[in-house]
Amino acid sequence: MKSGDDAAFGKVPQLGRADGTKTTNHQEQAEKLLAKFFPPLPDNIEDEGLQHRRAPVMMPDLTLEEVERQLWATKSWKAPGEDGLPAIVRKQIWPLIKHDVLDIF
């Protein structure tokens, strides 16, 4: 995180752990969010075999710049998504997740 971002990140509430304790600092909050939304892959992933698929719809690839532009245009504390997290959380951890997010699209 960049210095000066502590004030914004401080608005994110403490996060609960499985053992009932809460996160105590920004680093622990970031680690908890990364573990929740980007867990490690299992050691043994089985092949699903052939799947029937619809014909793909041709669309131009998104660029990192397009995704970043939309993220930064989003109001930081308005309308959390289904996960309940406001956009400021993604803005704060963007340097860590940007390539993973782009891969989704």
C-alpha cells in the first residue's frame, strides 16, 4: 500500500478469523482478503473431460488500462458488491490483484 492510504484502509472493519479472533492491522486485513478471494489451488485437480459448449461470442480483449479506468471511476464507498466490500478495498489491493482480475475477463 502507498503511504497515505492508511486513512482509507482504516475504514475497512476488522475481519473475523475462523478461531473467532479479529484482524488487528492493515496487513492482516489484506492477507485475510487475499486468502478469501484468491485461495491457493488444490494439489490435485481432476480433468472434467469434454464439455458441450456454446459457440463463443467474439469480443475484443479488455486491457488492464480499461479495467483500471473503470475501477478508479467507481466511487470508493458507494454500493458494495455482492461480497459486501466497497470499491475502496479493491483500490487498496489493486497492485496485488490487477493481473488476476484481468485474467478473469
